[in-house]
Amino acid sequence: MAAFGFDAGTYNMIVAFRKEDGSIAFKREVNAFLELELDDFVFNMMDDAEAPLIEDKERGVFYACGQAAVNMAHSINTLQLRRPMKDGCLNPKERRAQEIMSDMIYGMLDDVGPKDTLFYSVPANAINQETDADYHSMILKRVFEGMEDDQGRLNLNLFEINEGLALVYAELEEKKWTGIGISCGAGMVNVCMAMYAAPLFKFSLVNSGDWIDKQASRAIGEETTSYVNREKEKIDLSVDSPEYVHRAIKGQYEIMIHKTVQGIKKGLEQAQQRAPDEPIDIVVSGGTSSPKGFPQMFKKELEAAKLPIKIGSIVRPKDPLYSVARGCLIAAEHA
């Protein structure tokens, strides 16, 4: 029986698995879609290009999913890219969200066999906004439970794992899986502190990548977030006096990091555990943490917070986009 890890992210969904030579391989798909008028020629051309498609003949539309949808939306300004997930959970405003995610997930997991082991990432409930992570986790479980092959249900050995804990599995094996994992994705910042792989506390914040885009756009009077999103990829957070747009983006990063560190401080206080003698490493990953200067900004905020633990290294994964999926795979291999 094989092991698989699945990162069910707000913007990226990633599968991790072992190849025959023992190395880890990944499959990635963008968690987004377009609703298009059903045109046989366009549908067939996209089908030939192996784009994930869902046909709805009754409504006269079809859904183009994944990277193909992103490419079309970037090329045709009148198309609106839609997302099955929002703020780290299933998007309640998208009635077809579960169906669309199911189709994409099944296409990504075509190598999974009967009774294989699958660990999939789930968020913690947010502490700054009402979210329903429990319902989201239940829907994901039902999606994976519904997987079939020609002989019927696969009956996978399914386990959920907190997104922040998956980072601890991925990056802190030499530290006996003790430390803090912080995953800064599109929808949420997910945080988990673990000792010997056992979570002490976990929480999330709905003020990550999408939130930064929205708040910074509002601050500079932009009606859409696309401009800020592009500029965010260029920003250097170590610059003291950035220009107008970057100043707005940097300000939102400062708010995000401050709230994250204060959440860690509160979690440590509520856990009421004796402070470890050894310094605790912190893994910071995810696309929102990628700008230059982010580790320095984060470390400065940690020092100012005066946490009741010694802070060791700020660990930056070599493959930040794939680190959560890799941690899920490692957990599956140790199940």
C-alpha cells in the first residue's frame, strides 16, 4: 500500500507521493474555475489540451478549472475567475464548489489505489473571524471517501492533519518534530506548535494573502485586487520608505505578522506548558511569506513580543509551495 499527502489550499492544491527511486514527486493544480457558455468547439479544444472540465448541458454552461482557467482569465479581462474555497474553507457563496473541487481532486489522485494511506491538510478555526473549519474538514473527508476505481470504492485510510502541523513534519525531523509551523497561504495563516509531533495549540487567522490584497487595494482606492496582487510579488519588505502602493502592502503585512505573533503568545499562555529548555525553531512557509524581508520583519516582531520561550531559527523551506504536501506525505508514511 502506498502513501500520499494532499495539501487542500485556498489557491493551490498539491499532491505529494514517492517515486520508485525514493524521491518525492508533486502534482499541483490551481483551486479556481471559470463558468463559460457551452460551445462545442471551445470545449473540445480545452478537452484536447487536458484542461479539467465539467459540463452542465441543462444550464448550457461548462466549467474550466485549474491553471487553464487562470490562463484564460488573465488573457480575457471580461472573464471572472472564481474560487471553490474562501478564507481557508469551502466557499459558501459557490453552490458548485464541492462538485468542482471533487472533480479536480479525483483527477489529481488518479494514481491512488485501494486502501492506500492519505493524509490531507485542514485549517484550524480562525480566532479573528467566524469560520467553519469543522464543516470544511467533513466535506473534504466525504470527497476522499467517495473515490472509486473500476472495482468500486477505494476505501482509503484517511487522516486529516492541521496545516501548521504538516510544516513541522516537513521541516523539523532533526528537532524530533518539535517547533512551530506557520503556513501563510492565500486564505489563512495557520499556526501550530508541536512537541514530539503532538500539537500543543493551533489556530488560524483570516488575514493572509487575499486579505492583504483586499485591504491594500482599499487603502489606495483600487476597486479590484489584481494590481496590488501583482505588486505584492515585487515588494521588498526590508525597504524603510517604500513608494505609495508598496507602503500600503507593507502596512498590511505588519498587521498580519503582529496578529500572528500575538496569537502565538496567547496560545503559549493558554497551553500552560513549562517552557522548553532548548530554543524552539519556527517554520514559516506559504506564498504570502515569500517577499524579500519577510523573515527579518517576522523576527523583529517576535523579539518585541517577548514570548515565554527561547526562539531558535526561522526556518524557510526550500520548496515553500510544496512543504505542506510533503509534511502530509511524511505523516502518511509514519501512520
